[in-house]
Amino acid sequence: MRQLSYFLIGLLLALVLTACGATASPPTFTGGELTISAPDSVDAGIPISLTVKASQAPDGAVVTLIAYGSAGPRIYRGTFNKNEAFFTLPESDTKQSGLVTLVAKAGQVQIEKRLTLKPGAPIEPLQPLVGAKAVVADTQHWSMVVIIPFDRFGNPVAEGTPIKMKAKRPDDRLEEQVFKVTNLLSWWRIYSGVKAGHTIISGTTNGVFGPESILHEVPGLPVPFSINVDPLNLTADGTQLATISTSTLRDQFDNKVEDGTLVTFTVDLPDGEQRVLPAYTIDGIAGIPLQAPRQPGQIKIKGTVLSIESSVLTFTLQPGPAVGVFPVSATKADSGKAVIIEAGPLLGAQQQFVPDGTPVIFTVSDKSGQKQTFNAISDQGRAKVEVRIAGMQQGNYLVEVKVGSGQGFTSFSL
């Protein structure tokens, strides 16, 4: 009994091993004509069923199908049954639109066929791309609006797809034009108008919409403008301030220039000095303070914006703060170690005291012309300095005092 059991087990193992090694090789395709039965065009993202037919092929013979498309080659294998092999290109392999070349190969025979994967309808958003972002509002400058519509798989839509573009102008005009997709995109060369502001641009097609884009239409160069000074009755005291300002700067179409436009004021002073003062526009006007010089006379002011110049404003700086000749005295201090020099009363054009704090310059010169300068400020129409005599040589000294346009003189001896 034990020997019989061993025999049966051995027989069973032999049968299993024979079955595992008995897989037969598939028949070989030895010749004949091949054809591919497939549509000429299909919408992208749809499975494609196609058939490879042979004039004669043994059942089970292997046929390889290669699809060359936008995403690269994809390989599929099948077998003939009654001279036909069936293939399905899944949706994941047909999402990229464009030309697909199908190559079927069996044995040493191959055949090609081309089909087109057509893009789908445009999807949202339709994004208008604008560049340049800003143009001069003079009807001569232009920008480009480009829309590149895609289908749900990211494919550019079909050539000739109509895209309607709209532009809402700063003057409230609405422009509409329809453009067809050409070479993957739709574009519009949009010229500026004559009113500065924001042009709102949008696009739509067959119920598909998108966000707006903005084109800035900016003012051009200003027309010649004028200059103002307030107050005009400025006194040459070195302290008073006047405001230089432009008239409202506008371009040829009456648009105010943009805020922040640089205006350069050139100021020619009575002593020949020239000041260059930069300012920037706010609401079309640029202004800047001007500190009065200490020398009276004629002042000329001109403004410049790039190549555009204003008219020249000329006004006269009035003498001051003190005018004419005022008294000056020099006396020895009680200590005998200094000379006290007093000036005053210091009077303006209306016989009034000069403002408290007005700078007063005292100059003391010896007989050789060497000078010492002392500074003081006015108080109640008078000013004084104390000159230490230590180290000063014996002799006569001349004292000159200046307060703006006014002056006074005296002398003393050591």
C-alpha cells in the first residue's frame, strides 16, 4: 500500500510539471496585407475603437499598434481572430489634440493611418492679456490684447473659433469686435482714445466668460503752461517764504497730467545765483516753497516738464527787512575789556521794527583791512554785540552793520 501511494504521488507531480511546461508559442504572421479601420477625426478625450485587418493571418498571431501623437508614442498589442484585431485607445490617451499617426505592425509588414484629435469647446476663464499696460491717450499709440482659449483638457481651441472682445473706454464708449482664433490665439490691436483713464477689456464666446483686464490711457506731454508766485511782494530778508506753483498742466486733449509728473523750476536770483527746484504734480499742479534771498532785485522763474517749458515769470524782490541807513554806536564796556556795538532802531519800508530774530551781521575792520565778523539777531528793532579787545592792536577800527538792504556804520579807537 505504501508503494502504491508513492507511485500515485509521483504520477500526479509528473502531470503537473508537464502541464506547466506545455505553453505553446503564438503563431507567426508570415505575410499578407494590413489595413487600419479608424475614423479620420475624433473629439479629444473620447475613447477610440479601431480595427487592424489582415488579408490572411493565423488566429492568435500578434499585431502591434503604435500611436504617435502630441504626448509621444503609445504602444498597444493585440492578436488576430478571423483576420481582425481590435484595439481601443482609452480616454486618458486621447486628451491631447492634434495629429495622431497610427502604425500597425505584424511580422515584417506594417501600415500607417492618420487621424485628428479635435479640441473641444473653449472653457472659462477667457483671460485677456494686455501689453503694453499703458499707452498715451492721443489716438496714435496702441496696445495688444491677446486671448488664448483652451478646452477642458488644456488644448488650444480649433482655428476659426470666434472670440468677441469688448473695451469700455474712459469716455464711457463701448467698443465690440469679433476676432477668429488664428495660430492658437485671438488678438486685437487697440488704439488709444483722447480721454485719459482706464479702459476695461473683456472677452467672451458662446456663453464662456472671463475676468477683465485694464489698459491705462495716460495723458501726453502738457501744453505750454504758466508760473505763479504767492505772495509777489516778497522782501529780501533771507527768511520769508513764497510758493511757486504751475497753472494746471493739461495735454493737448485737456487731460490733466498724472500725479507725480516731475516739474523742474529754474530760479534766477538778483545776485546771479541760480536755483534748480524739483517738484511733483498733485491734481495737475506742482508747487514748492522759495526762500527769499537777502539781495533785492529782479527774480526770473521758469518751469520745465521734459521738453515743454513754461512762460518766464519775472517779479521784483522788495528791499528789506531793514532799509536805508540806521544808527550804530560803539562804546567801551564798564570793565574796559570789550567794546559794545549797538545798532538800531532797525526799520523796514513802513518805518516798522524788523521782525524779532532777523539776522544782523557786524563787521569790524582794522586799518590793514583785516576783518572780524560777528552775528546777532534783532530784538525790539535793535541788536548788539560785545567785541573783546584782548589781542587787538591799537588804532582805529571801522564798524559796518548789515540787515538785509539796510546798513549802518561807525568807528572806534583803541
